[in-house]
Amino acid sequence: MKFLIGITADLTNIKTLQPQLGCDDTNFSYFFKMKCVDCRQVTTKDTCVRLSEKVEDYDGSVFNLTQKCVYCRKKGFLKLIPGHGRPLLLATAESRMYTPLMMIEYRGYMEPVDFSFGPGWKAVSMTQGMYRAENRLYTRLL
Ligand SMILES: [Zn+2]
């Protein structure tokens, strides 16, 4: 199953917002809550996925994460697919549109259900402003 994560935000004095070295930065951490598609339990802690971390599926396909359900022990695989993200622009944010961030593919029993924002974002400000805590980010599946 594949889907695209989209973001938008309330931006104050900011022109663009993106991961520090761009959406395809191999060391940028994407954080997810994962749900087991079998027993329906959702993980309590965020799962961290990076492009630079590689694991193999049963058939040798390369993924960036493997995780087992803590309740029923069923296993899932998750992959980040680069090349789909763009910086969030002020005009996009102001019109409440979403900008694609990263394509995700998962296989097996663990389904990503929520994306959380961790550290490592770069905001380009319009003035001497900084990236401020009140800039809120929203995600949805595109
Ligand atoms: Zn389970």
C-alpha cells in the first residue's frame, strides 16, 4: 500500500518550510504512530523512520523499517520513497492547501496511521524572524 503525506501549516513571517536538507534528506527522521491491521492496536510511542536505515523484507526487497506488533507479534515493513516532496510555500499554506512531503509504502501488518513532527525543520523567514512554536503543522494523506 502506498500513500503520500501532505503538510500545511499556520506560518508567521515564514516564506518556506521544509526538512533541514530537503524532503529527501537521508538522515531526516519521520515519526509515525503505527496500527496493527490484525489486532487493531496502535503503538503508544512514535516510530522513527529514516531513508538511511535499510532492512530487508522476506523476499529481499529493501525497506527502511521493520516493526512487530507488541501485542500479537505480527510484522510489518515500511519504506520512504524519495522524489515526491516539495517545500511548503507561504501561498500554499495561506490557501489551506497541502504540499506533498514524502511517499510511504508499507507491507505486512503495521500500518502508519499518524505522522508527528519531530525536530530538524528549516524555515526561511521573510524578515529576521525565527521558526516559532506557534507555527502549527497539519498532515493528511493525499
Ligand atoms: Zn497486532
